[in-house]
Amino acid sequence: MNLKKVFSPVRLILHVSLMLLFPLLGCTSKPSHKAKDNDSGRESTHVSNPLERQFDGGSYCVQTLTQGPPPAQSLHFSNKVNESDGSSKDFEADLAGDTLDQTISERHPVTDMDRELSKMPGATPILIREGFAETTHTNHYTRADQAGWRVGGNGMALGGTPWGLFISKPTVTRVGPENVNGYETVKYVVDTSHQSQLDKTPLLMSGQLKDYSISGSAWVLTEANCVLQYNIDFEQDAKDGSVKKTHYEGSVTKK
């Protein structure tokens, strides 16, 4: 998959940190983000209750649940990325027992390479229309193939979630417990509008940006401390005055 197309504004951070973060993405991580207590308004870097965890924007339930024991009930995972230039990525997968069936649909402005690839025999079919190249391909994974099984869950997280944005540790506020699709979760709100330029330095430098904002909500599965559902918007203000917007959304539902 082409991570550059999904996270091009933060490609330098991703390229440097991918090898360091990849082993961590398949399991829950230690708290690394400051989170404000919504009741007190205070910012803390520790948890007073050892059973209460802080928000980890780099760990997603598509990884945790696929790598865990077979679920008693089939699950559907959906992770989408939509950009203001019309580009998109849509990851859909069904987990049933020891099988994971995945469909990946991508859309981006057509390039000369797309036109050449569309003519090559045996290549992934590329539909070119209205100035965009569209592809769809499916993957079938079985738990017996351990390497492929890991690729299935981790690939969705790396290619279809906003995990790369949370390397910069945006401000996250804990709202409280909420039931989502039959799961017990804790809701968090993400908002960088009050962060200083100094706090934003890593992403500003890597993306050569004048400014950016990250906002939205995320629901963390209480039991496993992974992001179960999210709606995150990322707006980039380039130094040349152009603006790019990216919307991320994902969910896990029981079938």
C-alpha cells in the first residue's frame, strides 16, 4: 500500500518512526499522551487509578481484536480516509473465527503511471474516470498463516487510521464512559486549537506547514485500551496558502 498518498504531509515522521512503531501497533501501548480531565480541567501525565488508562492514539482495535482469540460473534471493521482533493481509501473487513476477509478500495487523481499500469497484463485493474484512478482488491487471510494474519490487521491500521497524527501528541480530553455498538468504551475529544506553535513543531516541520489543526472524537475500548471508533479531521495550512483537509473515520461492529 502507498502510505505516502495517505499521510504525505507527515511522511518524514512516518518514514523515520514506522520501524520503531510497527511492533507496538499490534498490542496496547503504555500511556504516552497528556490527557485533560474533563471534570477538573487539569492536565495530567499520570493516572491516579491504576485501572484507568490514558488515551493512546496509536493502538486500534482492528489490530487487537484480530490478534486475540477468535471472537464469539463475527465482527466488521471499517476504516476510511477521505481527502479534500477527492482521494480516498476504504478498508472493510469481516472477522469470523479463523478467517479475515478484507476489501480495499482506493481513489486518487490519475497519473501517467496509472495509465501505463492499466495497460499491463496481470496488474490490478485500474478504473480511470473523471480524472481519477480507482482500484479495488480483496484479501483472504487465515489464522494458520501467522505472517499474513498480522499483515491483515496491521495493514488496515497503518493505511486507514490517523495513528500518524498522534505522534505529535495533540491535546486530548477525557469525556467519560459510553456504550458504543455494545462495547464499553471511554470517549475522548481531540482538539489542537489551543496548542502553541512550539507544541506543533514536529508536524509543522515535517509537512512544511504554516499551521494545522486536529479535531474530533475517539472511543477507546475499556477492556483492551484500543481505539474502537473515531471521527478525526486534519486540516493542513501550507506555507503557499493552500489548504488540505483529511477526514478519518473508523468503527467496529458486531454482525
